[in-house]
Amino acid sequence: RASLRGRVLTTTLVVGLVALAVLGSYLSNRISQDLFDARVSEILAESARSTDQTQLSLKSSTATTGLEIQQLFKDLVPSLQRASGDNRAVFLIATDRFGSMFQVNDMVTHPALRELIGDNLRDAVGQGEGQYWQSVEIPEGDFTAAQGPGVLVGSAVQVPVVGQYELYFLYSLNSEQQTLNMLSRSLIIGAVVLVLLLVTMTFAVTRQVVRPVRAAARVAERLADGQLTQRMQVRGHDEIASLAVSFNEMADSLQVQIHRLERLSAVQRRFVSNVSHELRTPLTTVRMAGEIIHLYREDFPAEVRRS
């Protein structure tokens, strides 16, 4: 409360931090959502192409026995993973294992991640219509170096002889998460730099305003102590300079009025001194005459003595 500069700096800092927090949150969420949506679109397109190629390979296969189909799975699933540069895990799971005359095992590239395929997603894919996806959290393991977000995409494919299978692709979004983290760090660094710049600019501006005000306060205190020759320094032609000119004019007017009052007081003192001097002699004479008359009052006639 005792510092104008402190109040201005505090207000500027609070307003700046709130504005940067709101803006940073909005930008972070917007960038994150746009990055996620773009990556999901790429994933869906890539998985759709891989599903179509898988279905074409299955239709063109001449496998007629369970062993041949199992070997087909062993050749097909790793090739699907290699096609993406080890950026995804592949799961080929039977929809109805007991509806087939052959016993063919499921083929997955990462067995530990199979539990990420939820029942709701399996129910939707098992209907055999379209492509379905969901966001998952991939645990730390051989697929990703650290725990991170991922996208699981599933579609139904028809396998000769054994019936319908579900083909799932698990994509890691760790690279996108790292990009988002880097952007977040950049936003935080930029926000810190902006706040420091804002505080520095506010400090400089308030210093230019507060310093003349403090100078005016010091000059006013000296004027109050009787130093009537004190004046503010006038620099430039801005509002502060106009304030200094007005303050100096007020001080000049005050000095003139005080000198005028001093002269009037001197005249009054001189007048009283002269009047008292001029009245002293006749008053002394009157007093002496009164004392003599009072002294000889017994010698006067009764009428005069009474008077």
C-alpha cells in the first residue's frame, strides 16, 4: 500500500500470469487435439490399407488345412509389423474359435499387450462391419521404451476355411507425445521470457512516472519547511514536464504571496509601534494630571471634589 510501483508491478504480474495461463492452456489443448486428430487420421488410413492388403492376401491364399493357415498367419502377421517399421503391434484373433473345423492359434506380435483389447472393442469389431478404434495407455515394455499413449484399431477379416478373424493394429503415440512435450516446454519458456519482459517494461515505465512524483514530494516538504526557493527540474515536454512546470508556477505564486504577507505584517508592526509611541506622551500627561487632581481632591469644593 505504501508503494505505487509495487502495486503496479503486482497488478501487471498477476494479470499477465492469468492471461498467459489461459492462453497457454488454450494453445496447448488446441495443439494437442490437432496433433492427435491428424495422427489418428493417418493411423486409420494406414490400418485400412493394411487390412485391405491382408484381406486380399487371405483371399488369394491356397491354404486348405489348419497347418497351412497357421503358417500363413506366421508369414502374414510379422510382415504387417515390418511394413510399419516396428511402429505398431499386430494382433490376429479368432472371433469364434469353436465355429471352425480347424484348430488355428491366434497370431500376435506382442502377447503382453493383448489385454489392451477391451471387450467393447471386440464386440464392435466382431460384428464384421467397418473399422473401430480407441485410445489406450501402453505400458512400459518391449514395444515402447516408456509408458505412453497409443491408438488401437480393429477390423474384421475373412480367413478361408476357418471363418472370421479380428485384425488389430496398436500404434504408439510416444513420438507425438514427445513433440507435444517439446511444444509445451517452448510455450513455458516463452511465457517466462514474456513475463520477465513485461515486468521489466512495467518497472521502467513506473520508474519514469514515480521518480518525478517523489521529487515533487521532496520539493513540497522543503517548501513546507520554509525553503521557498526550491523548484522541480523540468525535462522534456511530456505530461511529467507539464506537471513540473505547473508545480513550479504554484511555488512561485506561493512565494510571492508569502513575501506580500511578510511585507504587510512588517507594515502592521511599524504602524502599531508608531501609534503606541505617539500615544505614550499624551497618555502620560493625562495620567499625571489625574494623579495630581486626585491627590488634592480634599482641597476642592464639594461639587468639584465629587466630580
